[in-house]
Amino acid sequence: MMRDRDREMRRKFDFTMIHIGLASPETIRSWSHGEVTKPETINYRTFRPERDGLFCERTFGPVKDWQCACGRYKMIRYRGVVCDKCGVEVTRSSVRRDRMGHVNLAVPVSHIWYFKGVPSRIGHLLDMPVRQLERILYYESYVIIDPGNTPYKYKELITEEQYHELIEDGSYHFDAKMGAEAIRELLRQIELDELSETLRASARVVTSVQRKKDILKRLKVVEAFRSSGNKPEWMVLEVVPV
């Protein structure tokens, strides 16, 4: 029996590669067994995992085999039972190695791999330099999402003073945001198929060698998203797996 178990464990870890990719908020929540709402890990008095914390037994599974947190259900005969008092499933403690939880973020955040990585995927998709992205993400400037009847253009950056002047005027109807929420909204508005056609057409007629290189770099990122089925706005996180 031990040999079979060892063989099964070896089979689990018999892989040749790891693939890292984007995941939608819904997919991340589908992996999760519960929401983590507290930063605590272990209670210093009881030395047991804190409820709703990073080691919570309700989310990640029991600390002891076949025993819920409160001790109401013990032994293998209660396998699969979820205690109605503590909410912990009676199962093997080894599930704690596999189970995941999630954290719902108070505000969206941009994933640094796609923002500051070389090349900047977010920058290529939005056709914006990293410095402009920094000003938006670090709450230095607003970006125009919908110019409405203002004199500003789509994706133009404005200062906080300019933003409040428009608000106080009262005659302008527009939408401007800052932070990762603004970047997520801009990414959500991208139509990948249309952008791909536009970039291909531009690459055929442009005469500047450097400009053509820039267009082809953008096109490469766009085609990667089209072929993978991922959505650009998934580069901005609103839920984090733990």
C-alpha cells in the first residue's frame, strides 16, 4: 500500500514544464475554497489557525486528519462532512497543500510583470509609454476615458487641478479616472480584432523603419492575446489567489 502511495505521489510530480498565464477573476474564484479576509496566520494563545486568516481551516482544510477544528467530528467515518459549527470539512490534512483561497482587493492593482516588464504589454496595447502609465497608476494624473464635450482627447492625461476645474464648471460631461481602475477600463475598451487589422494596415503603408518596428511589436502582443483567448483587462488584478 505504501509503495502504491509513493508511486502515486511520484506521478503527481512527474512533469516537464510549467505554464504561467493570465486568469480571469472568475477563474481565480473558481480555484478558491474560501475568501481570506484577515492577515493573521496562527493564534498566539491557541496555536491554531485564525478563522478567515491565511491558514484558515475552513478554507484550506483541517490541521489534523479526519477531524474538524472544533472536534465535533472525528474519525474517518465522517469523511466529507462539513461541520455546521466550525465549517471545516472532515478530510485529510494533506489537502492543505493543494487548496487555495482568494483575497478580494479593495481597489484594482496592475500586475507589475505586464506594466514594467520589457516590453510593457500594457504599454504596447494602449500605445502609451511606461512613464505615462506610471503617472496614472501611481495617482499622479487622470486619464480621459471618454472626452465627452471637453477640449481634451481620448487617453490624454490631465492634472488633478484640471480635473476639478472641469467638475466645478458643471457644463462638461466626461469620464476621467486614475489608478489601475483607469487602466483596466482602457484595456476593456480594446477590440483586439479591429486593432489587429489597423496595425496590419499601418505596417503595410508606413515608410519609417523604426515606426514599422514599433507597430510590429504592438501587433505581436495583440496576436498573442487573440490566440490565447485572454482578455487585456485581466492584467489588472481585482482578486488574488493565495
